[in-house]
Amino acid sequence: MQLQELIRKIRDLEQQQELNRQQLNILKNELRSFLNTSNNVTQQSTSRSVTKPSFSIEQFIGLKLLNFVGIIVLLIGIVIGVKFAVDKNLISPLLRIILAYLAGIVLFALSFFLHKKYEAFSAILFSGAAATFYFTTYGAFEFYGFLSRPFTFSLMVLLTISTVWISLRFNRQEIAILALVGAYGIPFLVGGDSGNIAALFTYLFVINCGILFISFRKNWEWLKYLSFGFSWLILLSWLVIKYDTSWFNTGMMFSAALFIQFTITICGFNLLRSKKLMEKDYFLLSLLSVFFYSAVLLLYKQSNEASTYANIALALSFLHFTISAGVYFFLKTQRSLSRFYLLAGIVLLIIFIPVKYDGILISVLWIIAALLLFIAGFMLKISMLRFLSFSLFAITIIKLAAIDSMRFSTIEKIITWISIGAVLLVISFLYQKYKQLLFGKDEQ
């Protein structure tokens, strides 16, 4: 009896185990189904979040183009209406100015009340209000004499500051651009014929300080491009058309101030965030060096001594070398910026040679400079210096074939050609011998 009881218990346990196994399989299947469903939902939600909205012409026209075109058309209508009233003498001059200011106030009020729900639209309305205030103030000063020059100047400066502040608050670059255009236009709208160049440059310096402040807060590229273009256009135009030596100190101070301001403006946003500069930033820095060099040359344009222009190139070369060293030692993460100023300094030093010397000495010094550049690039494993060396060799060969062949004596031609050929062969041999070292570990 005891044996049968044990057998029965064993069979009961086996049946219970089989039931548990079946229940376990059912739970596993339910778990797999739940996990598959969750993964599908997650993937669908992820794909929806990643999917970019398709471009819609109607959306572009309705949300962006119409308000921009609308504000321009509205301003044109205001101008035409004012002109019609002037031509027909329908309203007094004072009433014309008051109505124009009221139109600007209405646009400003609408932008203020709508900016929470319709930010982009309110920004366009404010731009129209600012433009209306700018040119109404100009009309009140220029055409009717209602405002004095100091008051008009102060009013427009205040308007510019307000517009820049609101552009930062709205985070809208187009408002800042409008403020910039108005700010740079102020001296030419209300400056008269006073000829006070120091006051003009001081004003532009203050405006550029405002742009510099914005550049630390926002990386607004078009604002940077326009301020850069306006500033140098004003300075270089003045140097070409109206400059005389009595304004030398003022011109030099403002040229240096522009160089410093825009160096910081171009680099500041990325340097504060330890980011590398983009190619377009280096292009702007290149233009900045070219414009600064051109401005200094124009300041000395009445000098007849070639040594003066040579010394300018030499001084600016050492300036760029100094900036390169400063960036190298104090901004460890900006090696590319340091190499850029090193390259600019070398280029200016190369320019110095033909300005200072003439004849075969130019070719000899260029060959020596190219050889030194290659040695430096070879020892430091910096390909940029070697490429600059090759470029200088190419320029020397072209100069020798196109210019010097008509001026040099036979002995000078022989010396120059043999020197260049021998140096190039030595460089080629070094490439063959150390190609693994050069191309394996070059600094980018």
C-alpha cells in the first residue's frame, strides 16, 4: 500500500508540473507579444519625431512671404499717401509728420499685443514700425526743420538701441538687421556738411560695440556680414574720396579699432563656447586683414617713398605673428586659428620682399624664403607650410619666365634657374626618402 501511495504522489506531481509548464509557456508568449507591440509603438513614434515636415509652398507664402511683402506694400502706401498730400497741399507739414508717427505707433502697438501668439508676424510689424520712425524722423529734420540736429541724432540713436534690445528679446535677426541699417544710415541722413569725421567714426565705433555685444549672445551671420561690409565700405570710401593728411591720426585709430572689433566679433561666439571656427569665419578674417592692409596703405597714399609701403607690410606681418603666438599660448584649443595668423604673417612678409627690393634679389630672397618654409614644414610636420613653400616656388618660376627673362642678364638667369632647379630636386629627394614619416604623421 505504501508503494502505491508513493507512485500516485509522483504521478500527481508530474501532472502539476506539466500544468505549470503550460502556464509558463502561455505567460512567455504574452510577454513576447507585449514587447513586440511596445517596440513597434516606440519605432513608430521615433520615426514620426525624426521625419521632417515636407516643404509646402502654401505654408511658405502664408507664413513668411505674405507678411514680409505686406509690410513693404504698407510702407510704400504710406509714402505715396504722404507724397500725394504734399503735392495737393491737403494737410499741413506738422500734421503729415504726426500722422506718419501715428502709423508707426499703430504698427508698434500691434506687434506688442500679438508677439506672444504670433511672434514672427509681430516681428515683421515691429520692423515696419521702426522703419516708419526712422524715416519720419529724417523727414521731420531734413524737409521741414521741425527737429534740431542734436535732437534728431539722439532720437535715432535711442531708436537703434531700442530696436537692438527688442531684436534680442524677440530672438529675431531681421529686426537687428533693420536696426543696423538704420544705425549706419543715421550719419548720412542727418550728418549734414559739418565734416566732423571724428564724430562720425566715434558714432560708428559705438554702433560696432553694440554689434560686438550681440555677437557674444547670438551667432547671427547676416548681421555680422552686413556690419562688416558697411563699416569697411564707409572707411575705405572716405579714404579714397575725402581723406587728407590732417585726418591721419583719426583714420589710423579707427582702422585699428575696426580691425580689433571685427576680429573679436568674428571669433568671439565660437571662442567663448570653445568651438572651432568655420571656413566662412576664416574667409572673413582674411578679408579683414586685406581691408586693414588696404586702409593703412591709403593713409600713406601721399607718401612717395617705397620704403614706407615696405615697412607697412613688415609691421603688419609682425602683428599677425604676434596674434598667432598669443592664440597658440593662451587658446590651446584654437590651433587652426594660430596657424591662420601664422600663414597671414608669412604672406605679408613675402609681399614685403618685392616692395623693399628689386632685381635678382627678389628671386633670391623668395627662393630662400620658400626653402625655409619647406624646412619648417618638414621639421614640424605641418603640410600647410610645405604647400606655401611650393606656391612661392611656383610664383618665383612664373616671375622668372614672364618678367625677369626680359630684364635679367644671362648670368642672372643662369644663377636663378639653376638655384630653383637644384632646390626643387633636393626637396623631391627628401620626399622620396621620408615619405612614410611625412604622410604618416602629418599634422592636419
